[in-house]
Amino acid sequence: MLNWGTSYVTNDVYRRFLVRDSSERHYVLISRVAMVVMACLGGTVAYSMNSIVGSLQLFMQLSSGTLIPGLSIWFWWRPNAVSAIVALVASASCVVAIHFGIPGWRGEDFFGHRLLITMGISTFVWFIAVMVTRPTDKEQLFEFYRRVEPPGFAWGPIERELGITKKRRGWLGQALLSWAIGIGFVYGILVAIGKLLLGSPTEGIVILVFAPFVGYVLKRRLDNQD
């Protein structure tokens, strides 16, 4: 998470919006500073936690505000980087506001309430930001469409400008099925290892027997899609 967070802060925020034309050495220095700051913040938050479940719920609540913005780019051409950053800031602000503004909701029993409120407010703020800010540069949108071929729905204006009239049918359903198989493969191996380490070897071995088969099915699907 520290590596991911550092790359996000350095490349997607600092380098893109604050200092664009500096040396690589400068950006490496900024990434180191960002990592130290995030490590200190993470340690402070972890010290205040009472359980592993609480820390996981906090992470889910922080990231919930970016769920819709992250998925939207596959179905709508209009979202941009600014709106994604606004959603992330709104999500963090909601977490802080709920934590200090509604002390009775700090417990695990009210996790669902906190999650829904954070996601709802962040999504609303993100949509406003999308509508009032400039869209991504057309050339970048064209390149993204050529590479990814998103399933469409709200990519019509870009498709018309590119002169695309024939779309792939069933793309989204096939992608979701491959995604589900991949989730089953990865989490199956994780659960199997957990079972083996925590005293349930029979269940772990059974899951491990089926895991390679699921992985083979996924590989065949991906090869056929290529």
C-alpha cells in the first residue's frame, strides 16, 4: 500500500498537476518524502485501532468513495483525473467527519451506515466535479478507446468521432465471467493456504486440487479472447 500510495501521489498528483518538467531525481526524492509521510500517518492510525477488523473497515470506507469513479471510465467518456481526486478527498473528509461528528458510530456495528454515507456523498461530489470540469483531452480518450474498447453505453460521442459503427457484442458479459473465475482462483488459493496453516488440512488440500483446474479454465478464456 505504501508503494501504491507513493506512486499515486508522485505520478498522478504531484507530477501531473504541481511540478511537470523536473528531473527524475527530483521525483524520486518526492516519492521518498511521500512514503515517509504516509508511513507516519499509517502508523498513527494503526496505533489508534482496537482490532484488525476495524482497520480493514476503515480502509474499505476510505476507498468506497472511489468505487463508482473507478468503474465509470469503462462506461462513460466524461470522467477525468480531477474528478477522481475530488472523490478521494471527499471520501477521506467523510471518514473524518463521521468519526468525530458522530462518536456513537465508531463501532463495528455501524460500519454499514458509515460505508453507505461515505459512498453516497463522495459519488455525488464526484458527479458534480465531472460536470463542472473539463473532460480529458480527446486524443487521450481516442487512445484509451482503441486500446481497451470499453463496452460503450455512454462512449457514443467518442465512437462517432472515431467513425466506429460496429461494436463487439457480449464483451461485458464475457469479461465479467472471466473476472469471476479469476476471483475464484485467487481467493481459492488464499483460503487453501489459510486452511493448511490453521489446522484444516483436508479442506485446504481439496481446494488446492481444484485450484489448478480453475486457473487452466481462466487461461484458456484469456487466450481465446486474445
